[in-house]
Amino acid sequence: MSNYKNLPAPTPEGGLNRYMQEIRKFPMLEPEEEYMLAKRYLDHDDTGAAHKMVTSHLRLAAKIAMGYRGYGLPQAEVISEANVGLMQAVKRFDPEKGFRLATYAMWWIRASIQEYILRSWSLVKLGTTSAQKKLFFNLRKAKNKIGALEDGDLRPEHVERIATDLNVSEQEVINMNRRLAGGDASLNAMVGSDGDSAMQWQDWLEDEDATQAEDYAEKDELDARREMLAAAMSVLNDREKDILTQRRLADKPVTLEELSGQYDVSRERIRQIEVRAFEKLQDQMRKLAAEKGMLATA
């Protein structure tokens, strides 16, 4: 997809208005055209088709990026990160799933922006787990929910409530609150000086009702668990792996009767192998989860 170098790019010198004017020149795609372009890229690695899908969705990426202007980061860079997420979405988009590219791309765009924000805020050890990322993007909403609107440190009861709701330690809540209140670029800094109309940076954040942060955390954890599952499967022999996959991991599980025919053993023997394989897998998942500091729920 080398022709992405030909995409218009937002720059501080060029101005965002000029960039927005440029990307409006690219037409939106009709469903049928989008489907055919996606198939051409998926089946034939047609980079021209991929380029057309990307350019037709640059406005979507820019719109989502504008929702993150409250983090005090250069808007041109945020848009560029949004475009990176859009490109990743196009690479992975499967038109046979039945939904439009825009629906699929929204997650990738937001995830790319949020990763950039976490990197830029230099949150050493404060954004390394799914729960901590969720805390970063949801602390303000959690404070508003329980009426914790005071400046400075949170009350102990508020710390406890937020830690419980967001599944992090109380110390993580305290550290994050202090960092956001007076760290790299305070979200509490005032924008404007028109009395009652003055706003804090944090008032410009993404819609509080949006669920992208929760989706991000859940997707992040799901990916980690999938990686653990793949690693844990190594403790099984080929027969155990095949039987467990067909019985518990397939979209349409195979019956004991079918597997008994495949392996020329009784249904009861297949059941025994399945149960034993699942127990071995669970044990290995717990070990890997303990090593990674995750709670095993397999």
C-alpha cells in the first residue's frame, strides 16, 4: 500500500482548513462500489482500490480526531494518527461480514488516536494495562458520576468507589487524578476568559456518553487473552488440540459422534480426551495469566 504516500497530510504550516478542503474533494462511496473495491484489495492486493477506500473516509477520520482536541496535542498529529488507524482498518476490512467500512474503521481510528495520546502524555506505568487505559479515558466521567468535583486530591471514599468501578487500585486512581490535574498538559487548564463561558480543556474531550474507551479496553484485553490461548495450546498434543478446537472453539461445534468416527474410538473416549485437554488448557492459561499479572477466568 505504498501509494499512501500520496495522501494529503495535515501540517501546522499548511493549516487544517486547507487540509479539510482537500479531503472534501474525495467522493463518498456507494455501498456497491465500496464492496467491489474491498474485494479487489482483499482478493488481488489492488493498492489502487485500497487508496480509494482510504481517501473516501478521510473526513470520518478527521471528524473523530476533532473529538480529541482537549488533550493539548497538535491537531495535525492527532489527525495523522487517525489516518494511520484508518489505513489499518482498510487492510483488515472484510466486506463479506455485512457492514460498511465506516462502521469497522471507527474502532481502529479511535484506538490509534488513544495509543498516540497515551504515548504523548508520558504516562510511565500509568497506561500499560487495559484497566489503566480505561481509567485514563474515563476518570473525569467517573468523578462526575459520583459528584467528586473538588480540586486537588479525591476524598478516600471517592477513590475507593472509582477504583472499584474501573477495576484498578486506589493508588492508581490517586496517581492518575494528580497527573491529569497538573501533569504534562493539565486538562483542568482554562480555555478562554469570558467569565461563565470559559471552559476547561477537559470540556473539549470526546462525548462523555461515547463508549470508545470501554471498547478499547475490552478489545485490548480480548487480544491479550487470544495470544495467551494460542500460547497455552502448546501444552496439548495434536489429537487433544484438534478435538478441543472442534468441540469448544469452532463456530459450529462438532458432535462426539462425528469425532468418534474420525478417530475410530468411542464417544466416551472422545469426551474424556476433550475434558482432559480443557483442564490442561485451563491450568496453562492460569500460569500464563499469573506471569502477565492478569486474572484468569478461563
